[in-house]
Amino acid sequence: MGWQSGSKHILVIGAGVTGLTAARSLVEKGYKVTILEAKSHIGGRVQTERTTGGATVDCGASYLEGRIGNPMTKEVEAAKLALSACDSMIDVIESADSSMTRSSIFGAYQKLEQIKEIAGMACYMQEKDMSFADACGDKLEDPSMRFAANSYCLPMTGAELHKVGVIGSHAGLKETSGGDLLVTNGYGQLAQHLLPAEAELKLNCPTESITVNESGETTVVSSKETLVGDAVICTLPLSILQLP
Ligand SMILES: Cc1cc2nc3c(=O)[nH]c(=O)nc-3n(C[C@H](O)[C@H](O)[C@H](O)COP(=O)(O)OP(=O)(O)OC[C@H]3O[C@@H](n4cnc5c(N)ncnc54)[C@H](O)[C@@H]3O)c2cc1C
């Protein structure tokens, strides 16, 4: 941004980890920040629930996927979250669903890589994208392929296979390494850590429209109120922004 933070007011749309991280870094630089979130809670696709017995259940993200190269590593470390090396997701699936085995799932992931490469190449050449579901075709009848395709696409894009294009599905992905680590007491703790105390948080406030006038003044209309700021950062997943 070309101007000084001073009293500039930034509106951040969405209180998932992206919105919270943006808000945190803006607050640290001295900006006034308002976060607008559609739901009654923060976290977005990071959501930890507790059972009556006190066990944690992550309904969204649960792993720090690769300590090296993952922008969340420094936040997880700053929040002093307990981590454990864990590669048990496939074991759980294997025992819960007899139609899938460790090797059938690994095989499906390999096939998926080939499909992405071949279909991606064809799309580039024809200058026309196709949905992930169409690229996989009848291979999705295989439960392991269905699992692999969904577990690749849905967490990353927030959208179903028929709504995600092959070309965009892996655009901008950064490679990480160092193995997956389970955030032992729930990944949701990260969202709580990221929320800056100095930011204004407006829950149950779905944004309906964003307009920027010639002088750069930004107006965000939500179902509850209209807010005017100096800039807006919209962190909604593309799958939401693409809705008519
Ligand atoms: C089942 C599952 C498992 C996953 N596992 C992992 C994992 O182990 N490790 C990992 O790193 N990642 C994992 N992911 C992916 C990870 O959860 C996401 O990449 C990440 O949480 C995305 O954060 P985000 O802030 O970009 O988007 P989101 O979390 O989608 O946040 C967007 C926010 O915007 C809000 N919003 C929507 N519409 C509006 C509106 N009109 N106005 C205002 N607010 C609005 C939403 O309510 C939401 O809070 C998983 C995802 C899923 C679904």
C-alpha cells in the first residue's frame, strides 16, 4: 500500500485463518481494522468442536501440513500449540471403510496427479478449463479415487469437484516439507491465537456488496450495516465469490 498506516481503516471480509492473519498483520502495522464475518464464530474452515467427554474433534483443518515452507508454522510456534507426528488418517479410513485400503488410496492419489497433469495440459492447449469432476470422469466410481479427489479439492478450494477447474486447482500452491503434524488439542486454537485484540470483530455480518469510489473510499454493505473504510481485503474462497 502506498500510504502511511496512521488512522487508515481497513475492512477485512472473512474471519478464517486468511482474514485473521491479514487483520493481525495490519494491526501490528498500526492500521485500524474491522473484520466482518458471516457466521457466529471465527475460524472458517478451521473449526474445533469438543465432545461431552472433552475430546477435541477437528471438523476442518487438523494438520500443520509440512513444518518447512508453511506460513502457519511460525504462528503455531508463537501460540505454543502442542504438535504430534501423525500419519494415521489413512489407517482410520482403512478400518472404517473396507472398500479402501492404504495402497488403493495411495494408488488413487498417484492417478489423480496424472489426471491433473494430462487434463491440465489439454486445457491449456485448448484454452478452455474443465471441472475436476469431468477430468476424473468415471474413475470417480472407485471409492478410493472419490476419496482422493475430494480430499484434495474440497479442503483446498472449499468447493465440490464439479465447481473447481483443473487449471486453477493447483495454481499458487506452495510446496512444504517436513511431514504432517497434528495440532494435538485442535487446530481451532490457532484461530483464537490469530485474532488480534485490537481489531473490531463483527460476527453474523455477511457482506453483500463492496464498492470502491474514484477517491478509493470503500463501502461494504453487510446484512446488518454499511461500513466505509479506506481499503478492503476480501478473503472469501473463490467458490463463494463465483456464486451468482
Ligand atoms: C475437511 C477439511 C480438512 C482440512 N484439513 C486441513 C489440514 O489438515 N491442514 C491444512 O493446512 N488445511 C486443511 N484444510 C484447508 C484449510 O482449512 C483451509 O485452507 C483454510 O482454513 C482456509 O482459510 P481461509 O481463511 O482462506 O478460508 P475460510 O476458512 O473458508 O474462511 C472464509 C471465511 O469467510 C466467511 N464468509 C463467507 N461468506 C462471507 C460473507 N459474505 N461475508 C463475510 N464473511 C463470509 C466464512 O464464514 C469463513 O469464516 C482443510 C479443509 C477442510 C474443509
